[in-house]
Amino acid sequence: SQQGEEDPQALSIQEGENATMNCSYKTSINNLQWYRQNSGRGLVHLILIRSNEREKHSGRLRVTLDTSKKSSSLLITASRAADTASYFCATVDNYGQNFVFGPGTRLSVLP
Amino acid sequence: DAGVIQSPRHEVTEMGQEVTLRCKPISGHNSLFWYRQTMMRGLELLIYFNNNVPIDDSGMPEDRFSAKMPNASFSTLKIQPSEPRDSAVYFCASSFSRQGNEQFFGPGTRLTVL
């Protein structure tokens, strides 16, 4: 069964705006990871947040994790056309097993 | 490092033929994963190896699919016989030490079965 579920399925914004994507999951996790996939390419790891962390930053990326709500969000600030891609969350359970990807959010950043 | 290497990048074959996809993980990584991606099903984990040993193959769709990892630097995913519904992009990924760490993906093999 699907563990991570991203929301929205698709998002279209103007360059310079912020983009927020959400991920919900069902069971307890060890960590949650976000990946980006450009069209026709493999996935690229962006950031990993552990279950005992609440927020993490990497450049223009900000990830939050709320284990009580079983949800995470990925914020991309000051978006650029090059950020256009699909973004996936992946959850890892408490045993370090069951690495499960969600269906992804397609982000389009318009110049 | 060249990253995860997959071959071929594109494969077009006819129904019933055998297909073999190849993967070379990043040197030093001891976990390897095979995924399939389609519009309908998204990204599905087919099988993963740890230290060359298959740990979880519950995602392998049926007996027509088999995967091997004869050594730390090479893995194959074989489909025999292939069917049109096997058409997808197949990704190989590797990581250091089990599933919990970040995975590095190859560029994928786009398989079309006519």
C-alpha cells in the first residue's frame, strides 16, 4: 500500500514565488526523504529528515516534519524555471526497511 | 565517480522476447535497488539487494521477472518472456548500507515491448 502521498498532484507557479508540497504517510517512520526528478531522468536526492527532527534547510529548500500528524512539507523559496520537475517523498520505516515513494507532485515554474 | 550506470538506455523489443537490463552501482555502495516507473503505477520497488544478497523481492510482479547480483559491481534484471504491459522506465539505484540512507539513481532504461 502507498505510504507517502504527495499533495497537490500538480502545481503551477510564477518564477520568484514560493512552492509548497506536502506529503502524508500512515505508519511510523525512521526518516523521510525528498527527491526531484527532471523529465526523462532518474531521481535525485534533495534532503533527508529524521523522525526526531522538525525542520531542515538546504539552500532554497526547507523541509518540515510533523510526526504527530504524519506529514511533511517541502518549501522551495524564490522558485526558478529550473525547479520545474516532479518531487517525490519517500518514507523509511522504523526498521530501516520498506523504502516507499509517493506518487509525486509535478511542479511547473513559469518564467 | 560516474554515478550509477545503466544499460541500455532504450530498448525496443517484441512480445515474447527476453530482455536483460544491466546496472553498475556506485563503487563502495552495498545496497542496490531496482524500480519500475509508469504513469499508471508511479515508482514501484521491484527488488533490493544488500551485500549482493536479495533481501526483498516482494515487488517483483511475477515469475517472468528475475534479478541477480553476482558481485558488488554488477546487477541484472531479466524479463522472460516480455509482454507489452512490461513497458516502463526501469531504474537502478544504489546506497551505502541498507535502505534508510539516500539512494543514488541511474538514468533509467526505457523499455518498450511491442
